[in-house]
Amino acid sequence: MCQFSMLILMAAIGALPNADARPDDAEPAAAADFRIDNAVYLGEGKEPLCRSTTIFHKGMVYDCMKAPSETIVFDMSAGRFILLNLKNRTRAELTTDEVASFADRLQEVAARSLDPLVKFLAAPKFREHVDRATGTLTLDSPLVVYRLTLLPEQDPRVMAQYHEFSDWYARLNSLLSPGSRPPFGRLVVNAALAQRSATASEVVLRLSSDGASGRGPTTIRSEHRLVRPLTAVDLDRVGQARKQMVGFKPVGFAQYRKTELR
């Protein structure tokens, strides 16, 4: 998971219940298997700040990272995230209801902020423009600009899983990384992609200087490569994660956050 600290919006979540891993034979009928390779760059940097691999398999999503040493599993049908600390061999769980509740509270706080960027991101509105010659979609505003390279996707199963995961993961990121941007700009972007039945092979985010907080302009670029079918390496990662979901020590979310990870 890659996050950049732009804001100071702290939150506390209490201990949460843990549950056993979902049986391997509980496969949704409309699931598709694929992988997305992700890389994030700052400005014009040539070397990525971080890389991750997101594997969609049998209706479950496995987001695998090396730095931090963590795998996040999204069980769509059960409405839960399982967080796996690979270094300390611990696991914690968050339900989508808890993630949504946090996002609602965050939106209320952001709407009252005196920081223009934070306030805008509480309920962002963009002007949309599609350049059919280059295949890019631009969502423009005075403070925040997204430019996306569109990748049309014909498989509705891929689209449904990709966009559901993207929305929930955007909300989850704001909970796991206090001080990060509110997720509501990215949710608008996700909706624009879903409307066009597309994924994005590249996303460029430009944050303008607002003059109030002293932040200068910032550009963050991410690349996303959709791969099908899954490889033996992908399936091995899935198998390891499933074992870790059962074998790692269950802890409350508050305790999980205190351990060395990110």
C-alpha cells in the first residue's frame, strides 16, 4: 500500500473481532481471475517509490506488498478486510461497515477544515474531458487534477471486481494511513472509469499549491498493468496468504497498528 502524507487527520479505531479464513470452495459464480501490477512514482522520478501486486482469485483480492511487509486480503462477499503482518506473523480484521463508518466521519471533519485542499476533497467536483486521440480522461479542478490513460475492458466480471475493490481500498487507505488525503477524489475518479467501462493503465495526480498550508505543487504518477491468466507464482502467493489467514496470530486492530510495519 502506497500513501503520501498530505493532511493531518487522525482517527482511532478500537479492537475488532477476528474470524477464520473463508473456505476455498466458496467461490462466487461471477468471479474472474486476473492480476494487476502497480508502481507509484513521485514527480519525474524514474524509480518507483513502491510496487505492489493485486491478485483477484475466486472472488477474493490479495494485495501483496514488500514495503511494508504486508498482505491485505479483501473478501468481497463477506464484506471484510484481513490484514496480514508478514514480519510479526499477526493478522487483524476490519469489516466494510467499519471502513465506511470511518470514511463518513472523515468526510464530516474534512468538510469543516480551514485547509482549502482538505475542504475540497470532502466533496470534490471536477470538469471532465476525454481526448479520444490519446485515450486520456482528465478530471480538472483548481486544486486537484487527475489525468488517466484509459484501458477499455470488455469482461464485465473484471470491471465489477476491479471497481468494487478500488472503491473500498481507497476508503481503507485513509484509515490505515493517518495524515493521507481523504479518499473522495479517488472515488469520483473510480466512478468516471466505471461509467466508461474502463480501467486505467496510468494515473497522474497533480496537487496545486493552495497558498494557505505552504505546500508546493506535487505530482504523483501510478502505473497499472492488468495481466491474465494468473501464473503459478500468483497462485502460490494466494496459497501462502490463505495459510497466513489461518496461521497468523489474531490481534485487535488497535494492537495491529502499533506493530512495526509502515
